Amino acid sequence: MANHKLFASITVGLQTLVLKIADLTKMSLVDYVKADVSIGADIYNHQMIEFNTVDQACRQLAGFVQIMNDYGVREYRAVAASSVKEARNAEYIKEQIRIKTGLNLTWLANAEERFLHNQAVAYNSDRFNELIQKGTMLIDIGSGSMQLTVYNAGHFVFSRNIKLGPLRIRELLGDLESKTGDYVEIMEDYIRSKVDGYHQFAPKEVKVQKFVLVGTELRAFKHMFLGGRIDTLTRERFVELYHHILKIPPQILAKEYKVPFESATQLLPSVMILKKTLELTGAKSIILSEADLADGLIVHELLEMRKKVLDHSFTEDIIVSARNIADRYNCDPKHIMVVERFALHLFDRLRRLHGLDKRDRLLLQLAAILQDTGSYIDMNAHYVHSYYIIQSSEIIGISELERDLVATIARYHSAETPSINNTAFRKLPESSRLAAAKLAALLRIADALDDSRQQKVERIAVSLKKDQVTITARSDDDLSLEKQTFNDKSAYFEEVFGLKPILRG
């Protein structure tokens, strides 16, 4: 493998550990190993991961490390699915894995995990942008939850997570199976109770025409009943298979199709979830994707290296996700547009001063979009409410730390100055506080330039000199209010950067 860059992706899920080794130079898969674990059953039954389960997982992961060493892999990313973090002892387990295997495991936020899945689907599809032109829902059915992500006209529309997965259902309702003759009906009622709220958040103007399925158990369904050959099902054919599965006990499924009994027990709740979602949306066809989270990690690495370009902008999905939240809280779109534009212009023109990267630029953009969400609750000290609205919202594609950063930037975009005495600022890791302060200072200046909410400033020019930053505003209107607010808010900019900003125009 000389002159070939190898990369390993490791995922820890509720039921499966996966190792994939990819040759990033040739953009090909070199090796694929998976192992079964019972993490999910432990969490749902005991709220924690048992010692024997941890020991088994560590032995399997140590085997993964040995395989990586045999190939000479030096770069890897090891992640745990968001549902694994639900265990009470999750942080202890993470440390035990580090001690016993040397792997540095990171937690994925749900929004981050599903984003990686979506990128993997796009990579595995020849024409993803064409696929999402007409009402397409990506359904990611995991062991403990499902994610519904809708695209239309080539653009991201919305994404929503529902705590509903086959393993969660089996563990919650399994005891009832031997106590009632209507177990299937009880399961249907439970699933219906969880997904019936779909129409409350689904946009009325988008009609879903097809599903793209992502999920381990549904991949088992594909290989069991379709021989792994068919990638697309009509709705009618799926319903036929559903009724067929209803008639076969899990013991027979496991024996006949040579799958683990645990997988067989979860097949019915998986297809039942899918059937109910089909009924809710009226979708006519189902595309079965082989993409998984480990693929998503590899694709993300390829994109970071610029070895691969997808035909869809997933960064734009992140931005649209934030805009949807702003719309939900009735934020002023004209004010958002101008503050966002000025904030990004300041960021770009002052790169030499702040030294931040393109990911920080995205976080600034998200904060500019979401800064006024708190006004929906109370106009007074709205920035406080913006903070906890952002903290409680799911923005697809960003980590929990990044969401905390966005919330903190929005929290301090107004009058209050961040310090170690402020709870929100203190909650950030020390390594992230300076970036948050710099971005909040930039956002304050951008917000001040539209303090009247009348978009008086048409454009700005930014000049960086030795001891000051000069911002020249182009406007045909009286900017007295903007200048006064600018002077008030510029003090924090000077405190952070050591340069005085001057507004001219």
C-alpha cells in the first residue's frame, strides 16, 4: 500500500461494531469487518452497559486495532452512535475503551450522525441531486430511533428525529408478546402513537413520492427477501412482503434465512415502522440503500481532502436547517439576510485578524440566522431565550459542541458581555471560548449595522490597518441610530481584538 493513504472508520452502535478500511488514494474499500454486541439491550433494560458487554466490545475493538496495524493504517475516526450515549455509564465506557484498546472514541450528536448517513447515501448514488428533485424522504431506521429527512426540488426541506427503532420497541414491548394474543396490534398502536405527529411538522406543500431507506435491519430485509439483488420496491410489493413477514415466527425466519435470532425479532417492527410511514406520506416506491455510518465517515474524509465532490451541497443543508428554525420562531427574514451578509463580509475581510477557519465561518452564519429566535418568547433580553432555543433545537450536520458555540455566539450578540462568570460561556471548553468571543464580537458589529431593522446600509467596505478597523457604510439614509449602537457594541470588539472599529458613512 505504498503511496496509498489508508483511513479506517470505526462505528460503535447498539447492536453492531463496524470497521471499514478505505484506500483514499484509489477511493476504494480495502476491508470490512463487523461484530455483534448487545449494548442496546443493556441500555433499554438496565439504563447502563453491563461489564460483560463492555469486555466483549473491547475485545472486538482490540481486534479491529490489530487489523488496522496489519494494514499500516495511521489515520482513523472512531465514533459511537448517538443512542449509545443514553447509557448512564457512557463516559466511563468511553474511557475503558481508550484504556483497553487505545481508541479515542467520540460521541456523535444525532444531527451529526444522520448528516453523515445522508452524505454516504449521496456518495453511493450516481445521481443524488436528480434523485431528490421530487419529494424524496431519506428514512434512517436505527436500533433505537429513526430520522426522517425530506428533500424536494434538489434542496433540503426538513429533518426530524423520532425515538422509535426496532430494538427499542422489542425491549419495551417484548414482555407483552407472551401475555396477549394481539401483540402485533399493540405494536402497531405503539408505532402509530410515535409517528402520528408527522403532519404537525411536515411541510404541507411537499408531497413525498419515494423513500430512500438506510438502516441495518432493513438491509437484512433486503438480503433475506430480495436476495440482495433488487434496490427498488414498489409500495404494493412491499405490502405483500409485509403480510408475508407477519405470518412467519422469528424462530422460523432466523432458521430459514440463516440470520441471528436477534435480527429476526427486529424485522417485524422495522417493516411495521416503514409501513406506517408509507401510509402517512403516500410514497409510491422505496429505494434500499447499502450506505451506513462507517461509509459516511469515509465520505466525509474524502470531502475534507477534496478528493471527492458530491453533486449536492450538504453545507447548504445545514444552513437551510437553521433557516427553518428561524422561520418557526417568526424571525424577520430581511434583518437576518443583511446581518448574515455583513457578518460574513466582516469575517472574510478580517481573516488575518481573527485566524479562524471555514467551519467557524459557518457557525457565525448559523448564529446570525438564529440570533433573534428568542424574541418569539420575549423581546426583552431576547438573546437569553435565543440561547436555550438553539440549545434545544436540532441543526442537522453539526456536533453538540458546535451547537453550544452557535447558541453562545447568539447569546452574546447583544448587550451582555461574555466572561468566565457567565454560565453559558463557562460551559464551553476552554479551547473554544476564544473562538466564541471573536465570532460574537463580529456578530455584534454586523447586528449594529441594521439596528433600525430597516436595512438602511446597502453595503459595507472593511479596511484593516495597524491600530484600527474601518468600516465604511454605503447608505442614502440617516444612520444616526446605527452609529450610536455601533459605538456601544464596538467596545467588546476592541476588548477581544485590541483594535478599535470605526464606522464611516
